[in-house]
Amino acid sequence: MWVPTLGDLQPRNILLTTQDDSLLRVGLIDFERSELGPAVRDFARLADIWQGRPDLFEAFFTGYGRPVTDGDRQRLRCEAALDAISGIAYGHTHDDPELLARGLRTLRALRADTFI
């Protein structure tokens, strides 16, 4: 399914506004790469948070409103590989160690077959 995607969904592009330990608003920034794409496209960058924690992956998709299909998992692996390579290249040339490290972690997890 094709949906509007941010193209750069990652923790540093999510703004949370809180007051007295209560979440008031969630906002997104950095729409430079936004476009129509597969529904799991934006999850590729969030997957780094789930590494080694399949319970978090399942909890996220439970909250997403539908179970994860085998097609979702396969597409997510492909999107993650492409995003990792892009992140490594960008991180290296723009001195962004966080992006570089995430890309390398993702490729290691994909290679070891421990990614989702």
C-alpha cells in the first residue's frame, strides 16, 4: 500500500512537547524527502530502536493497527538496506557520526540475519 511518507522518520526528527510529565503534542520536521511510498518505508529508520528487541517491534505494529505480514518484513528489510547504504554515504561525506553508525549497525544486523 502506498501512503504519504516522511522519508526521514527518525528520533531526531520527532518533536515532543511535554508539560508536567504529560505528553501534549507530537510533531514531525524535515519533510525534504517526503513522497508517496510503501507504508513501511518510514519504519526503516525506526527499526534501529528495535534491534535486539522483537517485543518492541511487535508492540509498535500492534499499536499501528494491523499485524505485520511477511511482505511487510521483506519490504522493511529491503528499505532498511537501502537506507543504511544511503546513511553511510551521507554520514561519511557530511560528518554525521550518528547516521554513519546507524547505517553500519543496520547492515551488520541484516547480514547476521538479526534484523527484525
